[in-house]
Amino acid sequence: MLKKLFILVLLISSVGVFGQGKFIAKNAFISFYSSTPMEDILGESNEVVTILDAEKGEIIFQAIMTTFHFKRALMEEHFNENYMESSKFPKTKFKGTIEGFNKEMLKGPVANIKITGVLNVHGVDKTITVPGTLGLVDGKLVGTSKFKVTPEDFGIVIPSVVREKIGKEMEITVKTDYLPFGQ
Amino acid sequence: MKIKYIIFTILALGFIGAAIGLKMFFKPHADINKLEVEFKVEATKLMDEFQKGENTATTKYSEKVLEISGKLVTKSKLKNGTDLLILEDDMQGVSCQLDSVWCAANQPAIQSLETGKPVTIKGICKGYLMEIKVSPAVVVK
């Protein structure tokens, strides 16, 4: 029992969240989408872990790159081997804070929010501010976000041969249902 | 005569090249049922290995086909309909998202699974994020 508790504390501290009052989702959804006249590319993962610190308004997302699935096996292969180099950079991480956070945001109806934080993709950190929504839906804390990123900002090199097939920007969609944790 | 052969050879090579290209482009996802198991392991042992040394365990197991046995603690469905099984520990156990094609054909097998009972799954290990992520997976027994 003690060992288990110790491990749990270690786990929580490893994602950098301390204190009482947290919300967690272990199967949050993130997709990225790019559309060009040549081809639509859609990768989806339902295995994203996220923790929201209800005291500080801090949000952390972590995903394993190889959990993103695509319609075509070849797309998945190219995504992991050529672009994301998933064996070298297996995870992506975002750590940010909700602007103007107060605890009422976690108890009220869905409202618009802004989150500023550092997104790490392909081993490269970039500070971003993204729009989102947060609030209760059927008594459950639900968060969403939609924003665009440019692969080149994260040192992802797309060969000119296929550059036309992949959109200049990727649209990222985030959806998560949080559950109370450690309260 | 010679030119005819050359043109024919070029056309044939072009045709073969296009066929290979198309086959690769439309290559289906690997069928988890047909993949060979690389490691047979108890869920508790796997959890121990990841908790003691994530990097070593990731190198050993990531993207490998595992057959994992353990106690089923959670059986649920995600919003998109994916069946989710969690072994040994709800928070930091082995989380398995089942293969949707396999699930469609094996609903009785999923329905018969009971929490608290032992289960064996086969799936691709994705790594460690608070828990061990396995997907896609199928139920062996």
C-alpha cells in the first residue's frame, strides 16, 4: 500500500502538478487535420493524458506519438518515421495556464477561455496562446480547443516532393471529459 | 525490332512500379490477430518494469506485440465507441483499446468479460503515460 502511494505521488510529481484538487482524463482526444486539393490528412488519438490543476488553473497534456492513427497505414508510417521521428521523440507535451483563471470556471456552464503555455513537439518547445472552452456539460467538466500549428515551427522537415500534399498548417482539435482526482 | 523491345520493357517496368506504388499507398493496417507475439508477460510485471525504468521498458516493449495477462479491473466504452479494458489498476495499470474490427465480430466475447476475473489480451504496446498504453488489442481469453 505504501509503495503504491509512493508511486502515485511520484507519478503526479513527474507531470509537475502538486496540491489538492485536480481533474484528470486518461483517454482524451486530440486530432490533427490538414486539407489540400491533393489529399486530406487526419490523425487521431484517444489515448492522451491530461491533468487540470483546479487551484492554479494549470493544464498539462501528454500524448504518445504512435497512438495517432490514420486512415492509411502508409500515412501512419510516414508520420512516425519521416516527420515526427517518433522513436527519437516518442511524446508530445503541452503545459499551460488558463488566462484569468478562477475556480468558478470549473463549476459553471461552458465558456470561452484562453490558455498560454509551452507546446513541445518533435523535441522543440514553442510558446503558444490558444482559444478553448471549459465548463460543465451534464455535470461533467468538459474542455475543448481548436488551433493551428505550422510543422516547420517544430523543426519538422517536409520534403518539397510531398509539400503540396500536406497543408501549410495543421488544425489541432482537443476534446476532453475530466474526472475529479485526488480530492 | 530492338526499339520495340526497349519500349515494351520501359512500359512493363513503369506498370510494375505503379502497381507497387499503389499497393504501398493502399496498404492496409496490420491485422493484430495475425501478428506474432514477441513477449508474453504478466500485467503486474510489465507495470513494475515501466515504473522502475520507463526508458529501458519503452526501448524493450514499445511497438512490440505483447500478450498480457492480468485481472480485469475496468471495462468501458469511449465516446467514439472504442472498447477499453484496464488490467490490474484503474489509475496506473495496463490500458488496452480494443481493435474496432475485431470488436465488431466478437461482441459476445467482450460481453462475457467480467471485472475482477483474469483476462489475457494481445496488443501493441505504445508506451507509458501514467499507465501502460496498449492499442490496438484483442482478447485472447
